[in-house]
Amino acid sequence: MSQVYNWQLGRTMHYPYEEKHPQWQFAFVFNTNRCIACQTCTMACKSTWTFSRGQESMWWNNVESKPHGGYPRSWDSKLLGMLETANPGGQAWDATAPDPAAGPYGQFKGKTIFEAAQTRIGPEGPQTVMGYLPTEDEWRSPNIHEDSAAGSNFAPGKFDGSSQLPEHRVWFFYLARLCNHCTYPGCLGACPRQAIYKRPEDGIVLIDQTRCRGYRRCVEGCPYKKAMYRGNTHTSEKCVACYPRIEGKDPEICEDGAPVETRCMAVCVGKIRMQGLVEIGEDGKWAPNPESPLYYLIRERQVALPLYPQFGTEPNGFYIPPRWVPRGYLHQMFGPGVDRAIEQYSCPDRELLGVLQLFRAQRQILFKFQIEKGPKIAEIPVRMPNGEERVQELFNDTIIGYNKFGKEVVRVTVDEPIIHRPAEKHANAI
Ligand code: SF4
Ligand code: SF4
């Protein structure tokens, strides 16, 4: 096994292949505080890519109600349990000395799926990736436990729910998921046919259908269970990141060849999603670029965090954690950066609030933003998670977004204008 550097873990780790990086990396930020589980994203993906025979249970995009829901069922708790068994009591972080560049969340001291696999000796020697194959039953119900809450006493007459921040006593939240186009993909590491590859131009992870023989090792090795098997073709398939849109080659929508966000992102009703490409330097690290909205949210402000970074695949999907959920649960899911992220999101400063306005303001991928300062329009009292009272100042700034070619493609203000439609033109509008 090779040694590769995983910035999300703040250390090197074992991986079956040598370290190698694309020029740009497909990435996204989801704001879980805003998802309404309308499943528009899920259906946009389903109606674009996986509507054919044999793909009935392929939900490349899904939205599950946490903590009970999951597709396939219990995908995360099962793997967390396996890792705990492999390294009892050792799956912990040292967050005492975070380094913004090399390890912004501190250092993970436990075992990743690649490291834990070495303790499992099969007939061919140590395994390369720790994982499991979900059962047919676990694949059967894509939205099981929708809206099921946790954490309350529901005995008759003894309801003790509360919606007081910082933590609700009765809680759930929606977790939208797709392939993370990981830097060190578990699916790729597990494939004995070398049928899975990561594109050097944008980091998108694809399965070569002509090489795949349907051994399902990728299904087993993907910790997020986003590689899926198709029975009638005997091959595995996964999210293709709508690559014609990312390449700027969709003739219907890509103006002058400018990259456009994927279908699931572009349709998002709750405006929780922003997708883009981050530039990777020659040294394999994210090239510092605080003018890129994604770089700003993930690396500069650390308000968006990777999903289960401890699995070790360096996923490129990042989440602004939900404010009301018990911290222990969030720490396990998003790592030790949770408190800082929620603190910033609870009372965003002028610049962060500006960047948050860009979510779903435009379907072209934004490579750069700029803020034009406007007048102060309000002061809002805010109670912080630690109980401290603060005053948030609101300014009517204008936020401008630019596409790959530096062309302005969106301009929004913090104070959204109210537009009155003439009554005579829209007599039957509601
Ligand atoms: S479209 Fe957006 S708001 Fe609706 S379920 Fe998907 S991520 Fe959530
Ligand atoms: S999320 Fe799973 S399928 Fe996607 S790249 Fe990572 S390991 Fe592979």
C-alpha cells in the first residue's frame, strides 16, 4: 500500500494506489439547514440517468431523514460499527492543534477503511478496503423512516419536545447525498479490474462499462454506498456528475462552452446546493483562491464540512451542519469542525452572508465572486449556540458571480427586492 496525504484527516494514510491529483476537482456544498426533502433533486437525477430497466433501485441522488433513515438502510451506522470493532475505542480525533492548510480539523487518530481493512485477512491476504455488501432488503426502501424524529419521550401526556436552540430535544434533519467524487475513492481502490478511474481534468470518478465484470467490489468498498449494481447488464454504475454539463458541452444550456452545474444541483428548490470546481495545485493541494465561492466556504471559512471524513476517502461533498441537532451526533458525522461551522453560520458576518446569497442564483458554475458594499438596513438580535447575545448587522450588499471565462453571470442583493406583478396581466395568478 502507498502512503498518501489526506488533508481532511491532517495526516498521511494508506491507499492502494500512488497519490495523484486532477487539475480541477468536482466539489459541492450543501446547506442542510435549508433542505426541505422535496426530492426534486432525486427525481431530476432519476429522470435524466437511471430511468431504464434494471435501474429501479439506483438512486444516485437520494435525500434521507437522519438519524433513522438511510439508503441503503443503515449504510453509515453499519460501517461505523465495523470500524469500531476493528479499532475499539480508537476512532477519535485530536483537534487540539488544527492547521488551516495541512489539517484544518486537527488529526484523525483512528483507522480509515483502508487501514482497518489490513486487520481483516481473507484467502488472498489482507483486504484493501473495509466495507460490506448491502442486502436486497436494505436496498428496497429508498426513503425509509422519512420524517421520523429521535430523542423524545412520546408516552401519552409526557411529550417533552422542545425547539429551543442550541439543541432540539426532538430532532431530525434531511441529508441529501450523491457520490462525493472522492480524492481517494473506496470504489476505485476495491476494483480488481481497474475499471474505475478518476478523470485528470475534473476529478470526476467513473466506471468504465466495458471493463466492469460486475464483481460488486466497488459496491462493497464505497463507504457511502454510491456505487450500485445493475442486474440486467451485470455491471456496476454510479453518478457520472452530469459530465457533459461540467465540460460545457451540453448544446442546449452551455452558453459559449461555460460549465453548468449538474441536474440535481440546478433544480434544488430549497436553494441548499452550490456545486463547482476547485483548482488543485501542482503539489496536489487546493490552490488558495478565496475568491472562489467553494474555496471560501470550505477552506477559508470552514463553514462547510466533509461527510464522515474518518472513512478516509477525502470526499469532495461538504455540508453546512444543521444547527439544532445534538452535537455528539454531528461530531461523528462531520468531524470536530462542527462547533466552529455552526457558530459562524448562526451569525454570519457581512462577507459570509453575501456568499450564502449565491446558492441557486444561477446555473452556470461560479468560479469567482465579488461584493459591492451597500447601506446598512437592519440590526437583528441573535442568540449564539453558547447562549451569548449578539447583534447581527445587515447590509444591502450586491454579490456578483463570474463564470469560468470571467464573465458576470449573476448579480444578487442581500435584501431581496419585492416585485409587484400588475393585477390585470395575471388575473388568475395566486
Ligand atoms: S431539491 Fe434541494 S431542497 Fe429539495 S430535497 Fe433536494 S436538496 Fe433538499
Ligand atoms: S462516494 Fe463512493 S462511489 Fe463515489 S467516488 Fe467516493 S467511494 Fe467512489
